[in-house]
Amino acid sequence: MDHALINSVFTPTAVNKHETKGDVTTRVAREILDQETAARDAKTERLRAARLAREAAEASIPAAPAAKKTAKSSARKAAK
């Protein structure tokens, strides 16, 4: 297979001569984890803001009064 073609598709990253393959793997894994953590934190903040906005909207709407029991349903329970 042509190495020029492979290198054009899979460009090798510039690696410090002192950085071993294990170091590269560790660095890349930490970068991925940092990106995932940042995305998770952003999502958490977005959901928290949405929840607080929903709770504020619900607090401004007065609660409906509780339904009163009818005499008919009370009489049925007493007959049992």
C-alpha cells in the first residue's frame, strides 16, 4: 500500500521525541475526558436554569383549590 496515501488520510500527530506512546495515550484520554466533563457541566447548568425557570413560572400560577368530597361518595364509604 502507498504510504503517502495512508499518511494523507491518517495524518500522524506531531509527537515530542521524549513522549512515549503511553504518554500520548494518557494525554489524549485526558483531553477526551476533559471535553466530556465540560460538556456534562454545560448540560447540567442548562438543565438547572431550565428547572429554575419552570419552578419560578409554576410559583407565579396560583394552585387550584382542592376538590371537596361530595355527600354521595361519603355515604357510599359509610355504607360499606
